[in-house]
Amino acid sequence: MHRAQARIDEHGAKIELSEAIHLRLDAEGRWGSFRRASEFYRRTLRDEVWCRDGELDLDEQRALTAEVGRCLVEVRDAIDRGAITILGRRDELLGLVERALALREDPVQRRAVFDQAYSERVPILPPDRYRDLVVLPATGCPNGQCSFCAFYKDIPFRVFSREEFEQHLDRLEALLGRAVRSRDGLFLGSANALALPHKKLVPMLETLRTRFGPRKRGLASFFDPEHAPRRSAKDWQELADLGLTQVVLGLETADPDLRAALGKAADLSLIDDCLHAIRKTPIRAGLTLLLGAGPAASAHSQLRLASSYLSRLP
């Protein structure tokens, strides 16, 4: 017979009530995933619930949340009876389960809170930053003309004021509660936050560090040097001191002609200069490459050009 077990840490809890029932809670007590035999459900930060067949409608979601609540009652009873193996502190798990049972959130209201916190959806992140908390110092894209991008077409770039940024952070804390502290990485969203003038960006990062503290995985951001102020190694070091640990640049292709056709500058010197400046600091630099851009006949030359360019980098 399978014995119930639970692991609790700063991120929340992973609970196996039986071989068939698995449940994850965040630090606030909100459930994030629920497995029932072969059926698996994932709940987004906007309070949408998805399964293999697609998104659940509101009635289905409320019914599933009620089922999760019944499972949590079973977990609480198992804790009281000592019928669950706990990796971590019993009182912390019991407190988390009690918070989960006390939550009375409606999906419609929850989505309204999310939409207040995020005036812009964040459509894409680097794959290794999917679990970051996204913080918006600006919305839109300062370029918005890349032919391959469907995310920011004709959406103007708008930098938040200091007051708007503070309000955004307030709303993030209201949205996540205790769970805001368990996100071990932050991502400056969304398209190119580092396009902000240095004198505007630095105070925002200082505010972010004061409000949320340093994070284990630090801060990351996309960066397009063609639509951003030039920064010296000293400027990058100042950002590193404020928590910036990773910058991802959109190289897309090393072929000048194809870059121009994609809406990027044919000249790679700005990317070169940026990478050399960043490499003088602890900040990690990443590059994105598009696979399949351009005519199929150029695939081998694209690969050769990309390999040659990457091999020249510091």
C-alpha cells in the first residue's frame, strides 16, 4: 500500500496523497499542478487551468478546484493522524495546507488581479527562465519591425514612470502573496527592458532589489543593442552589482543579407561590442539563433556562417 508523503520547502509543497493523486502547492497555498491517475492539470499564474485536451472552462475549473480542496482535507487528516511521511517540518506543512484550505479565490477575480499586475502579456522567455517572476519596467518593443516576430508588431515601447513601476511591484505582491519570495529568479520583461536609459534603469533595479531582495538566480533580460543606449563595461558592471546575471541577445543569423531581410541591422559590430563589454563582467551572455530562416537552399551556408561567428566570440 502506498503511504502518503510530502516534501515542503521555500517554494511550497509537493504532495503524493496516493499513487494516483499528486499535488503541488506554492508558498501561498495555491495549487499549481494536480495529477489524478493519467490526467494532469496545470494552473497558470493567471488562473487558467490546462490539461492535455486544452483549457478548462470556468465550471470545469471550479469543479476541479473543489476536488483539490477535498484532497487537501485528506492531507490535513493524514497529518493529524501521522499517516503521511513528511520531508521537512510538520508544522510548516500543516500551516501551508490550512492556508490552502482557507483560500476562496474565484478565477474571474483572480484573472482581473493578474491583468492589473501585467498590463502586457509576456509571450516568450528564454527556456531556462520559465519559472522566473517577470517584472515589467516597460511595455512593448523599441523596434517592433522584425519580420519574423508576431509578438510586438506595432506595439509602441513605453517606459514606466517610477510611480508606475512601484505600483506594478505592489500588484505583483498582491498577485503572488508569499509565493513572490519563492521565485529564485527575476526576468526583466518583456521585449527589451535593457533599452531603458541607464539613468532610468539603475533606480528601478535599486527599487527592485530593495523590495524583493537578491535572488539565487539573479536577474535576466532580453537585449537588442540596436535599439538601446551604448553601455560601457563599467555600466554593465553597475547592473551586475544590482543583480543582473544574464543577458540574451537576438543574433537570429550571422548572414548580413538575411539579417537585413529580417528587419535587423546587417552590421554585427554592435553585437560584437556589446558582447565584449559584457564579458568583462560576471554577467552571462546568451544568443538566440533562428532555425529555418531564409530559403532552404541556404541552410548549410547559414550553419557555416553561424558556426564561424560563434567561434570568434570571446
